[in-house]
Amino acid sequence: MRKLILPVSILAVILALVVLAPVLPLADERAMDIPHRFAGPSMAHWLGQDEFGRDVLTRLIYGARASLSIAIGSALAAALIGTALGLLGGYFRGIVEIFTVRAAEIVLCLPPLLLALLVVTIFGAGFWPLILALTLLYTPNYARVVYAATLQVRALDFVTAQRALGTHPLQIVVRTMLPNVLPPLVVQISLVIASAIVIESGLSFLGLGVVPPTPSWGLMIRAARGAMEQAPLLLLWPSVALAGTILTFNLLCDRLQSVLDPRAVPAGGAIWLRRRRTAPPAPRTAPDEDARNDAPADLLSIAGLTIALDRPGGIGSGMELVRGVGFAVRTGETLALVGESGSGKTLTSLAVTGLLPDVLGVTGGTATYRRRDGAVVDLLAQDEDGHRRLRGDEISMVFQDASAALNPVHRIGDQLTEVILAHRAIGRAAAKREAVELLGRVGIPDAERRARAYPHELSGGQRQRAMIAIAVANQPKLLLADEPTTALDPTIQAQILALIAGLKRDNPEMGVVFVTHNLAVVAEIADRVCVMYAGEVVEEGPVATVFARPRHPYTAALIGSVPEGDAERLVAIPGTVPAPGHMPPGCSFAPRCDHAVAACREAPPPEFSPEPGRRTRCLRFEEVT
Amino acid sequence: MLRYITYRSLVAVFLVWIVVTLVFLLLHLVPGDPAEVLLSQGSTAADPQAVANLRQRLGLDDPLWLQYAHHIGGILTGDLGTSFRDGAPVAGQIVQRLPRTLEVIVTAALIAVLFGVPAGTLAAVRAGGWIDNVISFLSSLALSTPVFVVGSVVILIFAQELRLVPAGGYVPFAVDPARHVLLLLMPAGTVALALWAVVARMSRGSVLDVLERDYVRTARAKGLKRRRILRRHVVRNAMIPVLTVLGLEMGTLIGGTVLVEFVFNWPGLSGYLVSAVDARDYPEVVGIVMVISILFVFLNLVVDIVYAVLDPRISLSR
């Protein structure tokens, strides 16, 4: 609401001047003083005198009177008629809609100024023709806005309920609908007033609006143009008054919009696009040299990864969504990252590629990655450019929703060629050939023709195949697949899984991180599984042994909740995942855990290794199964 | 695609028919005798003999359906009647003046896009920064200053005070190309200012919207260079709604250059319209309004088709 203070107070001053003009100690707006024509500012005439020696300040204020009464008058008249049409059309629909909203829209077929001129031709210039023209002009705007708002409100439950109760339609429209469509209406009124002032002053400027000697800003500018040589300031005053008033109304409209519809506040752009990093990378523990040597076969090794909300001064800044996550992926291995939505599995994979949303930031940890050339780098310490060189080449991603992840306005083939050309120095024609080949390899029939198709022309399964083709185009060393089958039909899911398995056979060096919440998929595709819960890794190990004997109650519960043919009953996990910022002091799963004891609730459990190659974060892992 | 264009064209033809009928009806909807209304000046009653003459010239004594048939027939054959003032055919004047008006509009649109798209994109990329604030303030100012104010101030500064340019006028391109362009740039630049603001604001909003899309993340995941992402995946997609709005704005401008043509003494269609309205020369006004409205409808049609070409999803949804 504080945003409205500025425009509203300026408008209050303008309106007060306009309303009080007759009682203010002003000169007579029509009193001529020919000997002093074009006199400059003086004590008696603050802004000087015009071509007939009349007081400019007085005429400026009386001009506002004409402009504003025409603009506000017609804006309100149009609002009244337009709202009635929009409400009726939106509420009753059908034939009523045709005779109200659609009929009003015919006016929109004519350019606005033309319609006004047409009215002036028929009725001549003057105050009332202007009001009529502007009312006619703006009625459809209101009708449309109110109509759209009415349609929305109409579908709401309380309106349906009233209709079911047999309330008279007009009563519903006036008592229930009208208050609900008021916010967009108010915005529209301020917009229309500004626009009406523009048209009114324009017509007056042409000599087709307000009739002299009544003062009007448009007329004043018209007269001042003729006297530019003698008194250039005469042009300035009405111009400033006019532009200032319109600016104020526009400002009011903008502010009203942001107050009435806070969701419309735009996002903050994209930090990755700005050359300079806005914040230096947070200090992190340096990659441990020994640890690197211990696991020479590791392709990617994440340790202590912490991701937090990173909006300086924003709500919940510093709140940790992922805490101390660590796991390793070996060359040629498939690791499944499993957990409920909100467990942080997607964020983890995005952090590795530097694609976290702007509001999130990595606040700790390392992700050492062994490049093709053998060099070891910390992925979390890369800037956008460092990430860029790896992304799509060595490390690539497949996203969940291929229809949103593919650009709708580019052909599939071009989107594929693009990633090849970004990392390899080959010709465009060669890249195109390769793109078609790739499409064939991922199982898209008639690849030659399909390469020329747009994403919307493909089926959901084919889009995901194209997405995978993009990901594997440069023979990546690491493929991060973020729920690539979740949005697909079960039969298509199986085909996509088979495709990924097939691609792994073609490229046995490729490590895969497969993010999913589907344990059946894990059993089918993964070598090892890493279970995440509330932003932490709770258990990790080879798929076969973890499934055979889970060492964390959460894993056990997840396995228990998978529908299987021979299962006696499905076990749902009671309770919900704790919200970030409301983590229990001890084990984050303790509130939902059957095995929890007092010790579980006191401090976060450390990591245990029940057997080589397995980890769990449970004090009672011995007793779980 | 062809089906879509056919469908949209039929809608356009229908709209043109509505406009033509509306303009016809407008005179007849006026309460009282239209001839008398047209001839009256303020409170002075019209001369009965003149009213009778005008009724005859406008064919107002014929039955309404016959008048309507004449009206439609005239438009189909390109006969828009003759002027009250000098008896010259209205169509001839329009053919001569329309290209000059279109020249101003197209030049203004080019200038607006040339400066508006980069400004809006820059503002979006630096959203919340000082560049964004400056561009946002400038565009508010440009949107709030009517063209005739801008035009008058331009003349005051550049022609009157600095004496860099003439105060307006027109020279055919064939006579003096350089002077033609100079004289064109003043009205076009003035119109472009407000248009620039519209394009910049739309571009900013649209780019911000596109930056949030998944496919931009995909483009980043591909390891494309910043400039390429911005050009091919952000601005290319963001331009679709911007161009639509620009097209619609240009349509409005066909009738809206009235003021700027008046200010710069540019002999386009609109100046003709103003003098016709001033003289209340009904056939001239109707002829011009009709031509502009038809252009307006067809420009909207072209915008729709271009939109469909730019966004391949559109044509399928119809």
C-alpha cells in the first residue's frame, strides 16, 4: 500500500487545484491583456502571459479542469456501461454474450483515434461529443476485462453454490461477482483515464476537441506552436502539465497492479547471464588430496554438498535444502538417486552441473570430477564458463519433462546439431548427418524426416528419445538423468529404460546418475543405489544387497511401499517429510520411524558402514531388518 | 498452415464487413435527420434547401437497403464517392497519400525494434539493476508524453533553437532523396519514441518470462555459449509476443499518425482526414476511415500469420 502514496498524493494535489480553481485567488482565465501579450513570468503572472495576454497559470489549471472532467467523466461512463456488459456477458454466456461483449468488441475493429474523429464529424467539436466518443471508445476495454474476470469468478465454488441455492441471478451478479471483479476494474479505470487524456488533448490540439476560448492543454500547445519564436516557454508549461499528469496516472496504474496482484512481480532475471559473478564462490574445504588418491576409479565424487536458499535479505535465506550429501560414481557405473519429492535428489544433480536456480546456492562441499584428459576438477568451484565447457560434452543431462525442455520454435534436428557444434570442430553438414544418425540410434523411426519436425509434432516418448539423443550426442562420460521416465506411460517408460541401458552398452565408459522415486526402475537399471531423505543421504550400497537387506528404516519403508504381485499388503509411510527449516534436532526420519529411540531424537546419527561398500545413517541399523 | 491462413482470412473478411456496415450505420444511428446534423453549426439551424440538396446527394431519400447496397457496391468497385468540398474522387486522394503514411509507420516500427529489443533485453538481463531502472523510467516517460508534445518540442529544439533541421514538410524521394529521408525521420522518430517504449517494456517482460523456461536450462545444459543461448533460445522465443503487440500497435498507428502528420506538416492520409473532419466532409471521412479500418483488419491478419510462422505450435491448435 505504501507504493500508492506517491501517485495518489500527486493526483490529490491536481484534483484539489482543479476543484478549487473557482475559489482560488487566480486571475480570470479569459481576461485578455493585449499590451502585455507574451510577457514573461512576473509577480502578478507567475508563469507569464499568453498570446492574448491571459494568465498562463490560471489557464493551465482551468485546462486541467477541461481535460480531467472529460477524461474522468468518459472513463466512468465507459466503466459503468462496460462493466454491465461484461458482467452480463460473462455470467449468462451464450446469446447474451454475443449481444453484450462481442457487440462491444466491434468498436475495436476501428483504430481508436479514427472512431473519435468519426464521432466529431457527425456531431461537431465540443465537450459532449468528446465524452461520447471516448465513452464509446473505452467501453469494450472494460467489457473485456470484466468479462474475463467474471468467467474466472463464475467458476468458483461459492458462486456455484449460490446458483444451486436458487439465488436470483441479478443478485449474484451485483452482490457476489461485482466485488470480485473490482480489482482489475480499478486498474483499468486508471489506465483509461490516462489514455483518454491523451486522446482528448490530441483532438483539442487538432482543433477538433475542446472549443476555444475554453482553456485546454491541447489548445494551449496548439497556440504556443504558432508563437514559438516569441515565447518558447509557452509551449513548455502545458507540455509538462500534460505529460506529468499522464505519467502520474500511468504510475498509479502500475502501482495498483503490483499491489492488487503481487504474483505479477517479475522474477529477478538470470545471474548466469551476467558477465561478472555477483558473489564470489563461498569458501569451501579444499578437495582432500588423499581422498582423491584413495579412489582413483571414481568418476565423480561428491562430499559434504550443502545447498541453501541464497537470497540476501530474502525470506528464509540460508535455509539448507540439501545437507552434507556425499556419494561417488565410478566409470561405467549406474547409480540411482532415490527419494520422495523434496528429498533434494534433483537439486544435487543440478548443483553438479551448475544449473541450480538463482535463488539457491552451494554453501559447502566438493564434487571432484575426473575429466577426459585426466585432470581432476572440483565441479562446485567452477564458474559458469567452466561449467559450460563440460556441460553437454562430458557431463550431460536428461530432464523430466521433455516437452518443456525442448525449445518449441526450433526443429529437433537443429536442437541436436547445436550441441554437437558447441563442442566439436566439425562442419555444419557433418553435424547434421550425425544428428539424423543419432535420432535413428535412439529409436526414432524415419529419422531423416523427424529431424525436420518441431517438438510438438512428436509424441511424448519420441520427445524424450530426442532429449536423450541430445544428451549422448558427444559421448559424455557422465549422464545425469533426472526422472526421465516419470512423465511417460508405463509401456514407454520401459522402452526408455531399455534405450538408456542400450546406450550404456555402446558407451561402457559412461557413468550414469539416475534420479528417480521409482524403486522398480532402480532394480532394473542401477548397479548401486543412494537413498536420500529430507536433503540427506540416509543409505547407500549395491542395489542387490540394499534391496535384500535395507539398513535404514526409511529404505525399508520405501521398499515396503512398492506394489508387487506377491506382496501381502502395501505399507504407507506415516507422516510427511519435515519442511526445510523445521528439521528435528536428531535424525530427520525419527518422527516417522517405528524403530526410533530416545537417542535418535537427540543428535543427528553419524554414518555407519555395516559392510564394505555400504553406508547408513541409522543408530539402529543392526535391528532394522 | 494453409487451413489456418484460410480460416484467419475468412475471419478478416467478416470483420471488414462488420466495419463497413458499422460505418454505414453510424450516420443512420444519429437521432434526427443526418443531413441536418451534418449541416448544422452549433446552434445555427441549417438552411432547408441545403438539407434537401444534401439528402439527395447522400441518397438519403432512397430506402435503407438500397443505400446499403450502394455503400457496399461502391467499396467493392473502389468507388468511395466524391468530396463535398471540391467534387474530387476520394479514392484518388487516398491512393496518393496512403504510401506516405505507411512510410512513416514502417520507419518508426524499424527504429522502435532496433532500439527497443536490445533495451528491453538488457533491462531483463540486468533486472533490478540501475540499467533496468533507467530504461524503465525512460519508457514510462516516453509512454506518457503524447506525440504532438514530443513533435512540438522536437521542432522547438532542433528547428527553432538549434536550426539543424527544417520544421517539417515533405519532398518526394525522387526529387531529393537525402532531404526526403531527413524530413521523414522527424515524424518517424517521434512516433518511434512511444513505440520504442512499448517494444522495450514488452521485450523486458517477455525475456524475463522466457528465462524461467525449462528449454533455456536445456540450452545451458548443452554447454552453449551465453550469446547463443540469449539469441537463439531466449530472444528468439521472447520476440513472438513482442512482434504481435508491435503489429497491433502499427495497426492503431495507421489511424494514429494524424497528430504527428499535422505537427510536421507531412501530407499523408491523416492530414487529409483532419481537414475532412474539420470541414465535416462526410464522404471523405467515411472513405478514409473505411480504407484505414480495412488495412487495420488485414494487418492484424498478417500479424496472426507471422505469429503462426514464428511459433509452429499455433497453426496446429486451430
